[in-house]
Amino acid sequence: MIGGKAHSGAWLPNAQHARAIINFIHWSQGGLVLDAALNGIAEAFGAECAVISRLWLNKGSHRVAARADTRDPAHCRPLFLSFANDALGPFRNMPKRASVFSLVEDGEDPSDLSPVLTEWISHRSLSDILFVCLDHQGGEIDFLELHFGRNPEPGFKEAIEQIAPQLSETFQSRRPGLVTEALSRQSVATIRKSSTENVAILSTDNPTGLTRAEWRVCVLVSRGLSSQAIGAELDIGAATVRTHLKHIYSKTGLDNFHMLARRLVSVEEREALHGKQHQARA
């Protein structure tokens, strides 16, 4: 652990961990933005990046409430979405509050993971992703997700398991409306990110942080292919196409395939795809 100690098989917290918990409590009373509290947790426990997300089981969808990334975005793609819906399998339907799920220890065979998640693990050179169930009410589940690099300090999972009950209790006792406010803030940020200065989705700047697989899907959408034709062209199943599209919608702030297609066949997108310089309108 960063600053933590392994002693006789037990993990011992230090001042940095205590500050992270205090900041989380501060957020629960409305005194701090959730992104800032999450960043403190990621740094204290040695995670590369983290998200807090809400998953709706009846819809099969999720939205990010907060995100934090300790790496320089100039050197690697930042984390903008949650992988709870892709990685947890049956666990996502019935997690106990404060339970901790390790992708490496508890997850499915790596060959069964979605291409989006596999590409992300490779891109960030991750050793594991931990999912903590912060709250579970009916079909609505809130997860804390921590992504760890290739060489995490010993005891990182034990540390999260020991602190999970405190995090979950604090989250559940939060002031009403804080998560809804955080979800709205992230949604607005996503929309602004996709539309800032009218930058094209397929510009070389990759403003929405598409993965290589998502980029290929967008290119095919821009050529007028249907979702079925995209699956045939890329030799992937319908479920994988749906997963890619779901992540593209989340990153671009668009709602459906029709909106994405209309956006991608615009003149600006065609120019961006062919490498022409696009000047944003004032």
C-alpha cells in the first residue's frame, strides 16, 4: 500500500487513508464535490483511476457519478466510464453492501471479457479492478470501482476490504440528492466534452476518448452501415456491437444509433475522418 503497512498479516491505515475517509464523509454532508473525494480515495489506496457509478438492473444501463484519474491524460487515455456492467456478471445482480469483487480473483475467464474491457486493461496496463458495492436498493446499485496498475503495493485488496464498510455506511447516510446532483454534473460534462467548439467525434484529437474498437465502429457508422452490418464487417457478435455502441453513446452524450449516425455523416465528420483541418465555429 502507499503509506500503508503490512504487519502480521494485517493492513494498517495511515494519515493519508484517514484523510481520504474524512473527505468522503465531508462529501456525504454536502461539503465537497464527489470527484474530489474520489480522487483522494484513489491516491490513498494506490489506484490509477476510479469511478463511482449507478447501475439500473431493469434497464441494463449505468451512469457515472464521479471519476478520478491520477495519470497524466497527455500520456494515456483517461477513464470516463464504468465497467461494472461488463465485468461483474451475475455478481452485479445481488451484491451485498460493502462487498468487494476482484476482476482477477472473482471474474470470468479473461477470454470471456468484453473487447472494450480487454482493450482498456491493456491500454492502462492494469493488474486488477476492484468493485465495491456502496449501496443496493432494489434494482439500483451504486459501485465504487478502483483500477490498479501492474505493480500495486502488497495488501491493496485487503485494504479496500477493510475500509469498504466505512465507505458504504458513509455513502448510504449521505445528504439526499447528492448522487443525483453528481450524476447530472457528469452528464452535462459529457455533453459539453462532446460538443466543445464543435470538435468532430472522429477528429485526430479523439475528443471523446474512443477506444480503437469504438473508433472502428464509428467509422463504419459514418459509412452508413447498420449495427448488423458492422458486426459482420468486424466479425463480432451483436452483443459486442451493442456494448461498443453503449460506450460510444456514453462518451459522446448521444442517446441512440440514429443520433450517432446523423452526427457522423455530417460534413465536419467526413473532413475529420479524411484528415482535413477543421476549424471550430466561434
